[in-house]
Amino acid sequence: MTTMEVILGLLNFVLFIAFIAGLVKPSLILRWSSKPTRLKVFGYWILSIIVISILSFMVIDTKPNPKKDIGVSYEFKITQDDYPYKITYEIDLDKRVDEKLIKKVSEEIKTGKNYNKIFMFYNIPNWNWDGGGSWATSHYTPELEINILGATIEQVKKINSIVVDGKIKGEWWQSTQYFEGRVLETENNNKNFINQIMGDGSIITDQVKIKKVGETVRFLPLKKKEEYWVLEKNGNLSVNDNSGKIWEAKAIKKLLN
């Protein structure tokens, strides 16, 4: 909503109040007329509506702005609008992008928006964190601040380049605001391991013993640890502790892009 739209909206509201008051007491509104009547009040109100409509047509651009090819496609929705204080957007990108493209998207959405604060939350394909968090954010408070919470493009490339010892028996992709990366089940020298590959290229490896519990398979760390892994019926791998499931990683055949 632009400033001009706000002004014209307020003017419409004031004229409507004046119209109601004029119907009750015409002389209160038509002070310049020697013979104020309700019919004259109605006529002036109609005339004012026509004038405002013409002004709106002249100053407000009702045509959608054509989207420029900025290197990424996206869809968004407004989840909160408290004009003029703040507005919040949820944005779905068609791929993982870098900060430059996030900035372009945020600037394109922000154009013409006069709010004290603008909050933007981004999701990408295969971002499957159950906690409902976003892959990245770009907030104007009022200066733009971009924060990528998941793995960046560079980190994904680094994760993809890591080679682990042993035979890979299972592969999953984990998405949380604290860790996004690969999780591998491997077997080496008749021993089983769960490997977590981080965005910086580091690997957390736990030797595990495999135990079947009902319809699921558990990977229990040999070293004392509160957390353990469960191979779910749907093929995903979850991390659990005594309180229940913490997160669930999706099964993959290759590294997600």
C-alpha cells in the first residue's frame, strides 16, 4: 500500500462521514448554500467520488509490475500486515541461492512498501525441517540484514565433495536451523558407523551397534551418549533421546541441490 493510496482512502472515509452528517443536517455541510438540501448533499458526494476515482486512476499504478529475470523464481504470501509498523512475508524459492540473489528478491518485494520494519522468511525445495524454521531470512529493521540459517551453496558443494571410509549403506539429508547436511550409515571392517557431514566439511562419526526394535532399526552409539538414531518405516532417519524424537532426516540417493 503506497502513501497515495492511504491518503485517498482516508479522504474517501472523511467524505463518507460528511455525507452521513449532511443527510442528517444539510446546513452543517453545505454552509455556502442559501438553500441546503439532502439532494444537494447527495449530488456533491457523488461528484467527490467521481473526482477521487479519476485521481486514483491517474496516480495509482494498477498494472502489475513485470517481474525481471533476476536468476531465481519465487512465490510469496503475506503472513502479517500491521501497517505502517511492520509486514511479514513467507517466500518460497525454486532453488538454493546466494546472498546476492536473496538481496535482489527482497528489494523486488520491498519496492513501494512503506513500513517501519519488513520481515522476510525464505524456504527452498527439500527444506524439510519439522520445526517450521526458515532456510534464510532478510529483514529491514530498517537496514537490510540477510542471514542464511541452513547450508549455503558453497557449503553444499563442500558437503558433496567429502568422501568417507567404508561402504555406504544408507544416506539421508538433515535440515535444521543448527545443522544442514548429509548423514551416512557406513560399514568398515565389520563395524557400523553413523557419519554426520557438516557444512564446513567436518565429520562427526559414531560407531554404533544395530538393534531391531519392532518395525524399526536402532543405531545405538557404543560410547555413552543420550542420543541414538532410528531407521523409520518410511526410510527416514530420526535422532531420538529419552524424551522422544528430536529431528528426522529424509532418505536420499544423492546430495540435494
